[in-house]
Amino acid sequence: MDPSEVEFLAERELVKVIPNFTHDKIYLISGDVGPFSAGLPLPVPLWLAVNLKQRQKCRFVAPDWMDIDVLKEKKQEEADSRFFTPMPSPHYMEITQLLLQWGTDDIPKADEIRTLVKDIWDLRIAKLRSSIDVFVKSGESHAKLNYLTLMEINTVRLFLTKALNHMHQLKSVTSRDTTNSNSQAF
């Protein structure tokens, strides 16, 4: 799965918009949306919110977790913890990027939000890399990490699978060499 596929999955998440038009309920395969009333916020899938914003049919409402104080607290919690902490959204990075890409004018303190989310991302990726380093050095065959998001897993997936395959090959060669040297001793 590449980042665009993860973003596609994230676009199903609901976000609030304030439409500037009135329309009846829209019947979609993924579920009904609406009715739309000008000036009244309503939840819509992220993909629809972006589409409406591109056509200047709505304004975004930032999710509650996209508040500066909440993000500062989350950043501190992540920095203080040895383990991964639960994120406010399983797609926090993708949602932030899309909302800020298309609706910077709708979200107060957008630059500060962008910086805080990037800081949280960097903390978590650094923690993930060090966890992988410990895991690979331990020689174990499996590990359990809680609270990782799909995008975070996706960033290390290719490296980790290659590293594990390489470790498996080295172990199988080593075990064959050990077996051969033991059989030659007899």
C-alpha cells in the first residue's frame, strides 16, 4: 500500500463543513449525506469536503483535536511516553494535510497547527525507528506495537519487510552451516 492509498482510505473520515448552499440529502454508495442547509455545519466524508471546498461551496470546520492546546498536550504526551500514545484520529496526518492544503483560510492558526502535527509525526517516526532498531537487534520473529496509524506503518513497511527477509535468510544459512558442520564431525 502506498501513501496515496492510505490517503484514499483517510478520505472516508467525516469532517464538518459549513455549506453556503441548501440542498436535499445526497444518496451515496457509502451512505447518505445531508441535507445541506446554508450556514449550518454538518459532517461529510473528507473527500466530499475537499470537493465542495474546491468548488467554493463550503468552509471547513477544524476537528476538535486540531486545537492548538490539544495538539501541544498531545505532543508533550508523546514526548514523555516511552510507548506510542493513542492519536486523536487514526488519520491525523492525512486529514491535517488535506484540510490545510485546501482550507488554510478556514482554519485559524493553520501554520502553528501544521508545525505541531509535523512535530508529533517526527516524534512518533523517531520512536518507531528506534523500536525497529531494538527489534531487529533482538533477533525476535515478531513484535507488538500499539497505537500506530496506517500511514506510520506504511513509512517503515518496505524497510522492515526487507530487513526481516534478510534476517531470515541469514538465519537459515547459519542453521544450514551449523547442521553441515555437525554432520561432518561424525
